[in-house]
Amino acid sequence: MRATTLHGPYDIRVEEVPDARVQAPHDAVVQVLRACVCGSDLWAYRGESARQPGQRIGHEFLGTVVETGSEVGTVRPGDLVVAPFTWADGVCGFCAEGLPTSCANGGFWGSVGSDGGQGEAVRVPYADGTLVRLPGEAASDDRLLTALLALSDVMGTGHHAAVSAGVRPGATVAVVGDGAVGLCAVLAARRLGAERVVMLGRHTARTRVARSFGATDVVAERGEAAVAAVRELTGGHGAHAVVEAVGTEQSMKTAVGIARPGGAVGWVGVPHGSGAGLDMGLLFKHNIALRGGIAPVRTYLPQLLPDVLSGALDPSPVFDLSVGLAEVADGYRAMDERTALKALVTF
Amino acid sequence: MRATTLHGPYDIRVEEVPDARVQAPHDAVVQVLRACVCGSDLWAYRGESARQPGQRIGHEFLGTVVETGSEVGTVRPGDLVVAPFTWADGVCGFCAEGLPTSCANGGFWGSVGSDGGQGEAVRVPYADGTLVRLPGEAASDDRLLTALLALSDVMGTGHHAAVSAGVRPGATVAVVGDGAVGLCAVLAARRLGAERVVMLGRHTARTRVARSFGATDVVAERGEAAVAAVRELTGGHGAHAVVEAVGTEQSMKTAVGIARPGGAVGWVGVPHGSGAGLDMGLLFKHNIALRGGIAPVRTYLPQLLPDVLSGALDPSPVFDLSVGLAEVADGYRAMDERTALKALVTF
């Protein structure tokens, strides 16, 4: 089979790799119908996150089950399924608590020795704990299939940010980060009842999506000026709930600066840098909570799925470029150069 | 009247100062019966927090109302009252949300231009929003009066830490910091239903109090060894709820290191240092929340008061030294040298 591999900075390839096959009784093999490129893949692409030469990449996919191990009970060949960006056994203490990302038997697609999502097929360990079945009819609905793919990461991660930030009906929310996760956080915040959603961003194509997702205000300023602008929009106090979907020290600084006393920053941007950007004095003085981390997307999937199926929740517009597997490098390049927001990979 | 003043590092004095008197219609004047020295006063005492020469000090007191302004409605002369460590108007948006520490009209005892708690009397702005009435009979019960004094700061702050750390019935809790606040957090955690409370500390006199307050385990190790010891006590995973009651980069690092994935650190130690001690990668990977800050003690006072009055909650053992106002410098010295845990000042 063919799959995407990374050989060094900016050296993304599509190569023949061993076919995915069931290796353990709890495995399933999924033939991929849709995959995509994540903003976090770019860290590896740019050489900023270490990878072994030839390592697989991609952690978002949906497709059709083609083989199952003897212990797999919830899916069978022919089923349309979506996978969260980590696998988990579904039965351990952390899985039971809704935190499959801390499962002792869990792991990441594309880690050494595992298949990546950007390939023709994926061996899925712990299929029962990992995969979520989708209605078969969805396979013939192009828009819906793309929307469902977002549940593998960005929509669930945006939802985690909103939940972690404590979004409640009537809340004022601010979103730092106009990538796919930040945009999905706008959708999630509105779904959770936010009255006002301020998107911080200056890329017109992205802020246009943000507005279509329900953002009520857009702040184009950066740094101190952005903090001042959000404060002015919120009666001087800041937002009840702030989503941080970037992960840099500067974005965290901005996020804390625009949070209302007693509010929370829901952070889901993979941290790059130390806590040095955090103004501990400000967090302390204003009782601002910092909550979030790697999103337990598998836990949210059954909660979000009905709304995506009904069309009430449609994250599909975050995909603004579609490539075939052979052109996946074009997808990386476009995202790296910010000419594309998020690249879909079709098979 | 006489009050405690700070003139420079280690230069604490008791001097004649202008009598406290009603200056605004919402003021009351409280004649102090009990005050005490706080661990945070030591930062000023040591010159590590800036103060003006001659500035008042002390933010914990209870006493008898002796004068009220024309707009004060909830207390009257003769009432026994306790004050939280900040005043607040009680009617603004933040006060209504339970966050009087963010009240726009609020302030700290001992800030420039205000009376400190370690003096014969205190002018209390916004008496209705600030003071809490106590049963007059308590004045003749020495132990109870001391326990009630703890509601002005350390008991409420320990409770805030426990609440912020998400202590729930059955939870395993770890407490970093064996000062009065850490010890009160042990009481608070047990009151909230914690099944197991691990106190990190090596001072026998303090860990003895911790055990009497309900700590089930004591870890004497520090740093990495402390993290390993707590992990061993908790099945390798860490504590659901961690109280951080010190405020240094090292203590924060320990607190994050002993938190269970999906858990929270409730931090109430006034931050000294930057966020550089925070391992953002660990917080992110394990979805550990950081919640807390300056405790909204006034909000908790009515919740905790009945249990202190009934004797179910008794923080009085945190006071292990009693001095008169004239000897307040002895109290500071003893706490600075760690020969006393917390000094009571009687009048």
C-alpha cells in the first residue's frame, strides 16, 4: 500500500509501505476514504518536532473497516468509521473517566511502528475502544463525509477548548488562533450557548469562516493592542472564557490578558515554549483558571456526532484545499505557506 | 491608637497612629480583639515585597464594631464581627459572582492609606459587603474566637485551594506546603469528602497537626523524590487534587508532578517567580488544570462559619504562639525563624 512518510524537514513523500494487517486480536484494519493534514503535522514537517527518517505521518482519518481481529466486537468489515487522533483500549480507568488520551494502552497514529492516517489503510489497535461507527449512507455525501472527518481531531479539539474554557449559555468567549481548531472552537462555543464570540485574527479568509461559524466580533490587532481591543469590547473586563489554540508563549500571554477575573483559559494549542510567557501574578490576582491539554476526542465523538449528522454542526468549511494522496506534499506546502487553512486528502 | 508598622526589612514596630474613625457613610470601625501574622506578611517583613516606610501591616482580624457610618445596615456597635483579608462593596458584578477579591471598590488591609489588621482598631470600608457577624457569645470562648479568626484568611484560603483543586468525595488529595494554609487545606479537603490526604512536609510539629487535621499520609521527601513518593502512594498516577500553598517555582513544579492526569492543581501560594517552573508539556499531556488565586474568603465565610461554630471544623491549632500587640515583633521573628507556625496577636 502507499502512505505518506517524512524523511526530513520539508521532505514529505508518498511511498510503498507494508500493507496494514491485523496483528493482534483487538486490531481492525481501516481502508482510508478521507484523511487530512493538521497544523501540528507542520511542526514535524518543518523539523521543529523530531521524527525518524521515513516515519509515517497523519492522525486524522475515516474510512471503511476491511478486516477485524477475533476480539473485535463493535465494528465489522464494511462499516464506515471515524477514528480519533489517538487509539485507546476503552476499558481502563482513564478511559472510563473520559480521558482516553491517558490510556496506558493508547498511542498516536504515525508514532514509530504504527500506521499514519495519511495512507491507504491503517491498522487500528483496540478497535472497540477507538473507532466510532458512522451511518453507511454518509459515504455518498461528500460534504458530510468531510464534516465527519473533522471529528477525528479539530472539531473535538475545538470543543475541548470551549469546554475547558468553561463556555456556558450567555458567556462571552474570545478565541486566540484562527487555524482550524480555533475556528471549530467558535462553532463549539456557539453550540454551548455563547452569546458573543470574539475571534482574534487578521487573515480575511479565516475571519470570514469565523463569522460564518458564529463569531460576533473580529479583532485584527496583536499583542498588547489585541488585549486592549478585547477589553474594550467586553466592558473593560475581558472574556469569561478564552480559547487558546496556538501554543506559543505569546499567544498564551494574550489569552491570559483577555480573560475576565474568575474566568478560564481553555488551551489546546500544543505548547511550544515554556511557561515563561505565563503571567502568574495576573492569573493569581484574577483567579483565572488554565484548563485543557490534548483533547479526549473519543469521549466527545458520540456527543458531537448527532449534530454533525443532522447538519446542525458543520465544520466542513475548515477544509479549503483538496488533494489526492499523490499530491499530499502540495497540501503540506500550501498549509506551511498559509495559502491553505487545512488540506483534505481524498482516496 | 497603637498599630503595627513596618519601617524596613526586619524593622517591625508598634506605634501611635491616628485613631481609626468613620470617614465615609459605608464605613464601620472595629475594635480588634484578635489579629495574627500571616506567612505572606513575612515577604514584606523580609523586604521581598515592597512597602513604604511606616506602612501598616496585618490583614486578619476580628473584633467588636464600635462605630458605623450612616449607610451601614448589617452591623451595629457592639456586634462581634470577623473581616476577610480584603474589603469589598458586596454589590458589584464581581461580588455578585462570588469574586469579591476582584471588586472595583475593594482593597487590602494595610495597603497605603488604610488601617492594618495588627492594630487596636480598623476602619472598615464597605462594612456591609465586608464584615460578617458572629454570635456575641463567641467572645467569651477563647478557643472558638481563635478558630473564627482563621476564617479571615487561612481557613478560607485553604478551602479555596481545595475547591480549586476539585476535591470531591472519595478523592485522593496531596498538599504541597505545610504552613497554616496547607494545614487548613487538609481540614477543607476532609470536610469536602476526600478519602486520602497526603501532606508533603518534614517539620514534625507541622505534620503532627496535619495528621490531627485528617492527613492520612505524610511525605517527607522533596523535589523529585517527593514526586516519586506520592506516585508510589497513589498507584503510580498521582493525586486527583493537588493543593499548592507555597508559591515558588519549585513548589509549583512538585504540585504539577504529583497531579493525576485529568486532575487539578489548586494554587493559593502567592506566586514568587515566573511561570518558568511550570512544565507546560506535562500539564498539556495530562490535561492537568491550574486553578486558584487570591481566595474570595468573604464568599466562603457564611459556608464555613456554621461548621466552625459547631466545632466540626476547628482550625485553631494552626496558632502555636500567642503574643500581645507590644510583642508583635516577637511573633514575626518566630515565624521567620520557623520556630512558630502562626502567631496570634491578642488585645
